[in-house]
Amino acid sequence: MPRYLVQFPPERRSETAVVEDDLLTLTINGEWLILADAQGPCYAFPASAGAIVTRIDEQPEE
């Protein structure tokens, strides 16, 4: 299951989030990063927010 850790700079650290869903995708649309599932966007933020997005799920070995 895809899982992303979204970490913001220290002044916004309280907004850090973990987002996961079986059909979760990460896309960039203009200046926005968008996490979406089968129902549509579920978490979005501007690139200027300075967040670091890391995929943290366990991916199967090939």
C-alpha cells in the first residue's frame, strides 16, 4: 500500500502528515503537489510550502 510522509519546515512542523491508501498517487500540477486516491484528491499543498515528501511504504523486491 503506498504511504507518503509529508514533512514541512520547522515553523510548520505541526502540519506533518502520513497519507496512505491502496490506490494513492502523487502528482504535480503546476505549483501544487497532489495526493489522490480512487475518490479524487485527498491532500494537496503548494510546492512553495517547502515540504519534503518521502514514500515510506515497503515496496516488494524485484
